[in-house]
Amino acid sequence: MRYGSAASLALLAVAVLGDSTAATYALALVAFWWLVPAVPLLLVAVLGRRWRSAAALLAPALVAAGTWGPLLTPERPGGAADLRVATYNATHGAGTQGVLALVAEHHPDVLVLQELTPRQVALLDRQLAAVYPHRSFGTPDPLQRDGDAVLSRFPVTGAEPVTGLPTGARPADLVHLDVRGWPTSVLSVHLASPCLLCGPDGDGFNPAGSTAQSARVRVAEAQRYADLAAERRAHGDLVVVAGDVNSSELNRPLRLLTAEGLVDVQREVGRRPQLTRGPGPGVARVDVVLVAGLEPLRTWEGARGPSTHSPVLADLALPR
């Protein structure tokens, strides 16, 4: 009963305070680990006719089942993929070995990267030139000195900086591809990092500021990217939004992104938790592939390599 009561109170705190405090942000981020046990414990309580314990466990069990239950359904047969996308936070200064291993093992058609330092960019621009003849490297963040990239087997027809992002957001580019005749807009996103141990004014290194400030930045970034994806879809583009959203299922930014018509490939066809952040088996799912106009077929994690994240791959089908 103590666990059920504590989990219910934690859910209430997350619902009321959201990501504005370090505690509730972290609780939402790692909710998989403290909510999923509620499901078997509820069954045990009901079978043992321990009704008070069952009542305390009901809300956590329902949230866990609704959030991660779809991952327990049988995998449906998927057709042949027209497009394979991979996203990978290569981690600032960690080298390029993880990226090269990802490409060699899984052969993604479009590779979406985050946290590339100028040195990593220079290396990858040379090392992957033969594999990805079309490459778009974004503008590095002036404070953190890393940026994103989209590398593609398909032609890049244009790239433009995303406008309207909040102060403290990392720069991002909207990259346009021609995928087998289909205009496709790709966003490599890296939402504001949390500053869990910072004071009210941040730590001087996080451009998004303190925990509460960075939470507001992430929400504004997510809304801007969701609006931009909807705009591109209205123009007839297929859309891929992929990257490190520093948010998991119970954090608001991921919900904002999917509220505007973007489909979370993991939620649609994933069969494992994909806890991409931290050492295996992982702490939280913060790396995502979201699509609009494309049909998700399958998704899986790649090897972590020297990064603090594991890559996420998604096989997708073009419209028929």
C-alpha cells in the first residue's frame, strides 16, 4: 500500500507541477521504472483481496498500462521499407566511431544527428561523403559549441534556419529532401537540456537557464516544431521530426509534438521500451522518431557506442 500511495502522489505532483521542478521533471522522465511495477502488484492485491492496496495501486497501474501496454501487444507483420531513418545523439566530443558503426550495421537512408562538435562535423563530412552524398550540417550553438546534421542518400533540395524559437533554444534547420519523388521535410531537434542542479539563474553554461526556465524553453520549442511540422504537412510534404527531446512519455514536450498530427513511431509499432538515455538498460526514452504522412513499419535501438545515448532506427513506408 505504501508503494501505491507514493506512486499516486508522485503522479499527482507530475500532473500539477509538470517539468517546472527538478524532482517532478525527473519523476516524469524515469516513470517507466517506478510505474510499471504497479501492474503486477495490482493483480496480486486483487487476487489477495487486499482492496485498500488495490485502490492505491489503481491510478499508477492504469497510467502504466495505458502508456507502455501497447509495447506488449504482438508485433504485426510489416511490409518492405521505402525509407530507413536513424537518429543519434552522438554526444559532444565523443568522436565518430559510434556514428560509423551505426551506418555500417544498419545502413539508414537518412541519418539525423545531434551534439556534433566542429571536429566531429569535419570528420563525418569526410568519412561519410561516399555513403551520404547529400549532407546538411546545422549552425553550432554559440555557447555549447555543438550542432545537428541531416545526412541523406536522397537529394537535399534546400535547408533553412528555423525561426521563432525561444531564447535559449539550440539552433535548428529545416532540411528539404526529395525521397523518391516525394517532398520530405526533416527536422533534427535537440530540445533544451534540463539543469537539474542549477539555481534560479542557471549555471552559466546552459543557454536555457534553470530547471524551470529550461522547462518553459522545451515546451516552446516543442510547440514551434509541432506547428512547423503541421505547416509542412499542409504544403504536401512528408515530415520527419527526430532527435533528442529531453522528454519522455509523461513530460509535456513529447505530448505537444504528437498532439499536432506527428506519429510517434515507437508508440505505433515499438515492442520494447527503447530507454535510450544512460547506460544499459537505459534510464529514459528521450530519443524519438516522429513522422507525418509516412507509415511506421518497425523501430529498434542500435548499439550505444561511445555516446551517452543509443540510436533509434525506424523503417517507414511511403504513401501508396
